Amino acid sequence: MTNRTSTRSRRIALLFALVSAVVPPVAAASDAPPGPAAETPVLPPVPEFSGASLALTLPAADPWATPFERSGLERTPRCDETVAWLRRLADESPEVEMTSIGVSPEGREIVLVIASRDKAFTPAALAATGKPLLFAQGGIHAGEIDGKDAGMMLLRDMTVRGTKSSLLDRANLAFVPIFNVDGHERFSRFGRINQRGPVEMGWRTTARNLNLNRDYGLLDSPEMRAMVAALVAYAPDLYVDVHVTDGADYQYDVTWGYNGPHAWSPRIAGWLDSRLSPALMKDLREMGHVPGRLVFLADESDPRKGNVGWTAGIKFSNGYGDARHLPTVLVENHSLKPYPQRVLGTYVFLETALEVLGEHAAELRGAVAADSTRRPSEIPLAFETPKDGPFPRVEFLGIEPRLVPSPVSGRDRVEWTGKRVSLEVPLLLSSKPARVVKRATAYWIPAPWTDVIERLALHGVRMERIGAPRTIEADAYRIEDVKVGSSVVEGRVPFGITVRPERRSVTLGRGSVRVPTDQPLGDLAALLLEPDAPDSFIRCGFFGEVLQRTEYFEAYVLEPMAERMLAESGELRKEFEAKLASDQAFAADARARLEWFYLKTPFHDDSYRLYPVVRE
């Protein structure tokens, strides 16, 4: 009994040690009540906005004023008020219908509003119109809610007011006002410390503290499963994801980005470069806004060091869209600009997107078809910025920073002066493939890995399931080194791994699936299944079972076996002696020496650290 209790205690201690290593302790909150200083963010100066887009708003007394307009352009409505207003719009306009794409963990509907001149409200009916479909979403981060209020205004103007009704002549709109509905209802004026309005706002993450814009590939959250199912069903021509930035101060109020032609959808990127972006620049400027490309300064204290041209991976909306050849634009309004300015800029953005889509849909669909039929012999898994360039020089409309000594942090802090500066800076494009893999003909996933198979199916990846066991020659990966992540990332503990390829005969049981890469989603499948891809299933914590050993050896059995093995094989003896001579740590480690012999026997587990997915 004593030994059993002792063993249990050691296991509990080990468990606590592992948890402590992965989850850092949280500092205790102060008991001191917050004063006015603790409740008032100190933000940089901002000029008053007087753009022409202010004329898009209605007076608070107008019967069709949105809750945002009724508040004097200061507040955003709660979920119930949003849905009630949209329900009234749908009841009054035969061109609008509300539906739901799913239910959140706290039981809230994720509302989808469809606007169609043809009263086409199902995926099949929308496709039958022949018109392109813009799918726009707000509130994936529920504190960044500009898209919701802009979309409500635009829907009204396209329908019951009629001032923008021509937009529906050549395009349809699908609009999710609040994607992260549970996070939205964590409503407070203490939301984003670096954001100017609205007065109260929701929270960045879901009720389970998951960031939806890190879940496009994995589909861990029911919200993202619902969204991806909607994207598969409705098959939009253009997907727009509206956010609000973090980070530096600068002059731009509306910025946007997408992966460039170096990534997985070069023809789509070309259309976004040549058709959509120029029109957005023109229209936003004419309406009094300052549009620009996404801003990720290499050094916030010195904008002259350049802007980083990010290539998004598949956990982000724009990276996911690029990998599945769905034209996707990430909108980032500037958090330091006033809320009305950001909302109205989003309105102009969506209006222009509908106009351009209606005018150039055939060209975009041609680009999508070209990218969907590309089968490059090599697939880039990740991208990096070349160390030596050359880097193009681009205009940057910045705000001059200065460094000020801080008695709080003990270091210099950045202070934004409000002074506008126009700079020419390098654009540090992350356009160089950092990891590349030769395209497989197909991937095979053994039947027991149902969680991975189900997620691929949700993405719409085509698979072939076998009804009887099959043995094939395939390329497999042996995991040679594993580093467990030091912190939890989106509810999962990631793995850092190195792998070694090996050719082997593999027997796949009934129910296993073959995932051919000769399909539109072949690149996406590779990015999820290749172990060297940064957002692959295994690096995000799946397949952890193969990293544990479940059979062992006893020294009293293996020691005499090893002696006999050495006596039986001169080649083995030479190999062992060479290992002893070349590896002092091995020579000094009795257990490692026995392990070496154990791996030479057929008793060791050959599937230990063998990645279950194989390449055909």
C-alpha cells in the first residue's frame, strides 16, 4: 500500500510540474480600487474628422436610423438590439432575409443577413442568379465591431431607403454582423485600452477564450465550424473580414491586406492588386478617408525602418482564404481614429467592394479557376523576409514618434506627437519560401484519427474512404525530436518537432482515407497535414498519442540478450564499439546503452514517434 501511495504521489507531483511549466502563474490583482486615472486611457492626439462620408449618416430621429446613428455615432448596439433592428429591416424589405449559420456555446444565434434583388436567399438560389456574392463579416474580434454598424447602414441604404439600391443590380451580399456573439456580450467600456470607441464594446475572444481569427485551419470552436460550413455552402466570390488594429499611430484610418502573388493564389492576388485596391484607394480618398496597406512597423519607435509585408498562415482569415483560393481581404481600421470615422470608412469599403465585384466578377472568377487548377510541383509551407532584400521603397504616411524616459518601466517609451510625416520606407515583404515540400500525389490518414478526418471534411476537402484493408509503399515521417510548447496557444499545447522521412510499407485499415492533392483544396490539405507546416495539425497539438512510449524493456532481460547479440554479430559489435568511442554521454549512460540494443530488436514499438499520416 505504501509503494502504491508513493507512486500516486509522484504522478500527481509530475502532473503539477507539467502544468506549471506550460501555464505560467498569474500575478495577483491589486486590492486597491481603481481611480479615474486607472479608468482613462491616455491616447495620442487625433485631428477631428470632417470627411464627406459623414453625409452617409441619418439624423437620430429618422425612422431608419440605426442604433449607432441614434446614439450620436458613439455607441454600438447589443446583440438583441442588433437582431431586432435587422429583423425589422427584413420584415420591411422583400430583398432582405435573416437566417442563422449556427449557435454559439452560450446559445446565441450567429445571424446571417442576405440582400438580393432577385430575392435569392439560399446558396442554390444565389448561385442561380449568376451574380457574384460578397460575404462580409464583423466582430470576429467582438471589441472590433466597426463592420457591424457599417453593414447595417449599407443594408438599409441598399433596400428600404434606396439610395444605394443599384449595388444589388449586379451583386448579392451576405453579411454576418457579429461573428463572435458570445464575446460581443461581454460588454463593457473597459474593452480595448488602445481604441477610440465605441463607448462600450465586446471582448476579443469567445466564451471559451478562443481567438476565432486563429482557428480557421484547426476548427476547434463551434463558431468557426459554422463559419467555414457557411463559406463552403455559399461559395462567395469575395470574403471580407473587418477588424480594428493594435499598434502604432499613423495617418491611415482604413487599411487592408491579403497574401501576395508569391503565395498560394497568385492570380487572385493579381486581381486584388489591379482591380479592388485601386478602386478602394480612390473612393476612400474622395470620401475624406486616408486609405493604405496593412501596417506592421518593423520598429514602432522608428517608422523609417520599414513596414513588414506579412504573409498570413492558414489560421488567419486572409491566409486561409489564400490557401483555399477564396479571395479574402483583411480590413484593419486604425484603433486610434474616432469610431464614427472608422465605421464610415468601412461603409465606403463595402460599397466599393460590391461595385468592383459587380463590374469585374468574370475576371475574378477566371482568376479563382486558374488558382484552383494550379498544381505546383512544390508547395511553400511558410514564408520569411529575405535578409538582404532588395526591398521596394513605398510611401508611408506616419505620425512622428519620440522617445520619452519612463519612471514606470525604467526604459524609454514611445510617445506619438500628432505631427504628420510623409516618409519613403522599405516594404519588408515576407515573400521568400522558408519551408517547401514536394507535392505528394495524396495523403493517407488511418481510420482511428477521426478528429483530423472530420475537420478536413468540414473544410470541404475531398477524400476517398477505403472499405477494406490496403497495403501500400509510402513515404512516412519519423519524429526525431519533440519540444513541448512552454505556453498554451488557443487552448492547445503546441509541439516543436523535427522529422526524418523514411520509405516503408504501410497497411491501412478499413475506413482509412486517401486525400488526393489533385483538387482545389489540395494545397490546404498539405498545409494541414505536412508536419513541417507551421499551422499543421501535429504542430498544433494533434497526434500527441504517437509521442508517448507504451512498451518498455526490463534490464534483467535485455542485458543477457544484448550479450548474445554481440556474440552473434561481429558487425553489431563494431557498430556498438564505434558508438561508445564517439559518444561519451552515451557511453556513460547505462540506460541509453540498453535502449540502443532494444531498438535493434523486433520487440520495440515501431510506431513510436511515427507520424500516422503518410504520403503517396
